[in-house]
Amino acid sequence: MQSGKEIAHWLQSIITCLVDDPDAVAVECVTERYGLILGVQSSPEQMGQIVGKGGKIIEALRIIAKAAAGHRRNVYVLIEE
């Protein structure tokens, strides 16, 4: 089980490989009593690359982030504009 900051850094590394402007991507981590919240921020032009067709890419990122956090922890990956 990894810490929230490690998961956020890892998620940002993956997302920067997917977009045209990697410097515009930021992932913030907030730990709440009900789970871990990872907020993904980027320019509006790149959101389509992060979300993917039909939301498939963001859904895959959510599944992998939940697996990295462990089964006893709720993880939420949110797109912030």
C-alpha cells in the first residue's frame, strides 16, 4: 500500500505521458476520513486526452490508483477545471 503523495506523483507521471503539454498537468492529493482524493488539473484543451474516448482512460487511471492504494482505502480521481 502506497501513500497518497506517492500515488499522486505516480498518477501525474502517467498523465504527463498522455498529453501534449506535460508542464500544464498537476495532481493534488487530499486525505479525508472517507478516503483519498486525487484532483487532476490541466488546461481545458488537454482534458479530452486525459478523459479519453467514452471516459476509458480516466476510468483506467481510477482503477489503477485504487489498486495502488490497497483494498481498504477509498480513492477518488477527480478532474478539476
